[in-house]
Amino acid sequence: MALEVIPAILVKTREELLGHISRVRDYVKTIHIDVMDNKFVPNFTIGIKELQELPSGLKYEIHWMVQRPEEWIAKLKGPYLHMVHVEAVESWEDLLKAVKESGGALGVALNPETPLEKLEPHLKGAKKILVMSVHPGFYGQKYIPEVEAKVKELRRMLPKAEIEVDGGINPETAVRASGAGADNLAAASSIFAKPDAGKAIGELKDALKKGWESGAGRG
Ligand code: DX5
Ligand code: ZN
């Protein structure tokens, strides 16, 4: 468990993907790549083809906002953290096999309205939990503060887990989400819509640390 601000990249071309990575790579360890299929969510992005041979020297987590992520992961090799929505997996057996054969690791994601009970059977073996604080599909949406109750409960249940909050994170909401118990925060617009991505990441890191240290909600 380590405090980390993770740039989220939601793009439609390989060129944009590489451009976004180069804007932030000097300031972070990990990159969050959003993948959408226009079925699980009403938007689409880059897919398997554009994800081949990602720039070295960084860790990548792939946020699969697709139906049957097990079929996508089976087509991608590499040491990636595959964050799959519990609402989208049809065969957990196929999923676990695909993740293992890909050489990657498993993370589990849940939508704002999905209760923690849906997550519990799949926590074993998951390296990270991704709590959505917007309805997935688009960047630049408004943070849903009600999800903080789930973050608090998860942190109480799993004091050492990696818990990431994704959606609507800016320096103000970062303090709230980390105060509730998130040690990782994904952010797109509050980094990439700014002229100086390094400065924006620095502000988010300060907010994450401040919220985490306040410990509000972690008892
Ligand atoms: C939402 C994506 C998020 C999104 C974050 O569907 O999963 O990762 O890109 O964008 P912001 O930080 O702008 O809410
Ligand atoms: Zn995401």
C-alpha cells in the first residue's frame, strides 16, 4: 500500500495514448488506461491493438469498462494489472485463467451503485479494488460523494488493501476520497486539461497526503 496519484488516459488513438503518457511519465510510476467497448458503457476507446508494446519504465493498470473482459484479457500479454468490473464478468473461471496466462494481475472494480456484497466473493486474489466515483463512460464528470461510505467500509474490512477511487478527482475531492480511506487516486481531466500536468499532479499528491493523514472516516 502506497499513496499514489495515477493519471487516467481515455483516448481513441494510439497516438493520443503515447502523447498522454509522455506528458506525465516523469511524475508518476503508474498509468491507468481506460478501455470502453460501447456496450458496457456508451463510449468507446482504444482497444487491444493500440495496447500492444506500451512504453517501458512504467507500470500499467487497465480499467476494462467492457462486457466480458475475460475475452479481451485473453488477447493481451504483459505484466498489467487488469481491473475488471464485477458487473461485467460472465465467467470468473475464464477470467482468472486469462489473467494468469496473460502474465498480469487481477484488480476488481465496482460502479457507484454496486454494493460491496457483489465484490466480496472476488476479493481473494485481487491486488487492488477500484471504486468508481462517477458512472463510467466519460471523463470530466462530477464526483459522487456517496461512494465514500463504501470506501470507508472497505478500508475497515481491509486495512492493508490498495483501494483506488476513480472519477471526478480534483484537489478538493482528492482530500475527501483519501480521507475516507483511498490510498490511490485516478484522475484524467484535473491533470490533462491543465497546461502543466506536472504541477497538477503535484497538487493532487499534496491533497492525497493531506486527506490520508487526516484519516477522517478511518476511525
Ligand atoms: C471514467 C473513467 C475514469 C475517467 C476519469 O469512465 O474510468 O478513469 O477517465 O476522468 P476524470 O478524472 O476527468 O473524472
Ligand atoms: Zn478509469
